[in-house]
Amino acid sequence: MADYADKDFLTRCIHVGNDIDKETGAIRRPITMANSYRLPDDASTLNWSDPNNLIYTRTTSANQIYLQERLASLEGGEDCVVLATGVAALAGVFFSFIDQNAHVICTDVSYIAVYRLLHEYFPDKYGVEVSLVDTSDPEEVRKAIRPNTKLIHLETPGNPTTRVSDIAEISKIAKKAGALLTVDSTFASPFIQRPLELGADLVIHSLTKYINGHGDAMGGAVIGRTELIDKIKREAMVNIGGAISPFNAWLITRGIVTLPLRMKQHSETAQKVAEFLESYPGVTFVAYPGLESHTQHAIAKKQMHGLYSGVLSFGIDGDVARHNDFVNSLELIISAVSIGHDESLIVYTGPDDERIHYYPEEFRKHGFLRFSVGLESAKDIIEDLKQAFEKVGL
């Protein structure tokens, strides 16, 4: 296969991991739905758990390898491991690199599975110590360092606060402490933000979101240095069984082709929607890194290449019932979880969330709305918001 290392990001989205199918001449690699592959003539010395050779799909599949090649290229990493879901990728990192009685620092408001893994399961089962801090303030990270700190995990932009953490600055703190720095960059995608270039050791994605982009497949990925990725492949993929299906790997590889185009559109539309919401009298707050009012706008502008993705959070003037009425009055925008779909998705989180005390003050009173702005026209999205506001008296 040709080496595309010197090619532009847009070109690599299309060509890395693809090749002419030798059997049919098809210009797109097919889905290989086999769960087993023919062994060599002499299998006596074979490593049956080798995650880099085609033996059995739990250890790796052809479509998984192609996808890993593409993602490693886009993030600028030496290697990549693809797993069944974003949570499998996160759990794989934590399982592989957090030892008993280690100390971990993590973004305080993060994806719920991360909160459960690090706030409950790892401390309860393995005696791991965890500090949940506001990582948008590097000084809070610095103050949390302990002699046994082994890993610092950032989620930037954060879900659902959209807080932005300074990856380059926190990388310096991690290196001084001898800790791994891992970054969940799902909200940004590699088109907008590349944490490895800023000093992170590993970057993690829920492929289910922007990288797939079509709302029809699940997957997770970790990209970084070969020795780190090999450990995850060996411990968290082969021997825990978090392998991705060949069909999902193929769908996600297909989705990446349009990633640059989609991320530009998501970002441009979300900027217009955020500006509209910020100007609307019935809206109590808007959290979007592209707004100058966002506390970390300057850092976002520096490390997100001038695009701010498609997720924002906001609140409206009213109680729980009014928030629910507003969501149920929307006609174009769909009430559903997840982000990064072609269609706009919104989800209301009420004030009784178990982690509400970690949220910024403006998120707490009556809860908040997380809005994944889709690929519809900005005009149509804004019109839908307007008519819903009017129906609930705002």
C-alpha cells in the first residue's frame, strides 16, 4: 500500500487503510465478515493471542486493521487499537495502566462511564485513589499531584460542560510527575484537535460520535506510541474481549471519508446557533467554546485550530416542566442521546443528576440542555428553536 505520510489530512481520510481488492479489483476494500483466518502451514510456534496477525477476530480482524491504520495517521500516532465502543476504549486504557493503589487525576465533570469507572469501580475493587478536579485550571491539576500519581485523564472539550483543558500545559505537569497523560478528544475529532501533538501520551475517541458521523455504528479507539498500544491490545482487547465487529469497523472507515467536511459544517452551524441562543432573552446561559464569553475561549482557539465542533449546552428560564415542554415542542431537533450525528440531537439533564454538585453553578438550578448541532441548515435549526421557545412562553 502507498505511503501517504506526506499527504494532507483530507487526502489521508480517504486513502489510508484503503487499497485495491486483490480478488475482485474493487477500489474499496470489502467487509470481511470471517471470525477465523487460515493458519500458516506451520502453526507450531504461532502466538495464538497475537493482536497484529489475522488469526481470530477477537484478536483482530482485517477491517479493524484498516481502520487502525487510518486513525493512527490522522492523529499522528505510531499505532492505534480499535475496540467495540468508546467505553471499551476508556476502560481498556484504565485497566492497562492503572495499578492497585495508584493515584489518578481526572476531569471532574466527564462522561458518566468515566465517572463510574474512576469514582466507584476502580477505587472499590482495586484501592485506586482518584482526584476529580477542574482540569480547565492547570493549577488545580498541579495541586492534585501525589507521589503515586500514575495517570492524568482529560476530557476536552468536556461532556457536557464544554470546558476546555490546556493539553500542552498539563502535559508538562504530567511529565514532571512521571504520569501518563490521556485525553478523550471525542468532542473535537482529529480534524479539529490532535492531543498527541500537544504532548499527550494517548488520545481516546468514541468512534460512535463524530468520526463515524452517521449514527449507525459503535466503536472506540486509542492512539499513541506502539509500546502503549500493544499493552492495551494484549490486555484489554484480546484477553477481555472488547473487539469491534468487522461491519462496524467498515462503517466507521467509510464515515471518516467525510470527516473534514462534516466537522466544518457542524462547527459553522453550531457557532451561529450558539450566537442566536446567547442573544435570546429566555436563555439563561450558553456554553460553547466558540463564543468569546466562554471562559476557555482563548485556549480553545489555540488548540482547536479555529473550529469548535458541534456540541453546546444551554439553559432556559424555567423549571423542570418547562425544560421538558421545550424539548417536546421541538419538531426538527430530536430528543435523543449521543452526539455527532447528521441530525440534530438534544437531551435534557435535570437537577437531580448524581454528579450535579460537580457542574458549574449555571448548570445546577433546573438542569441543562446538551445540544448536538447536526448538518441541517442553521436557518432551519434556529427556526425550530424559536417556535419551541414561543410554545413554552419564552
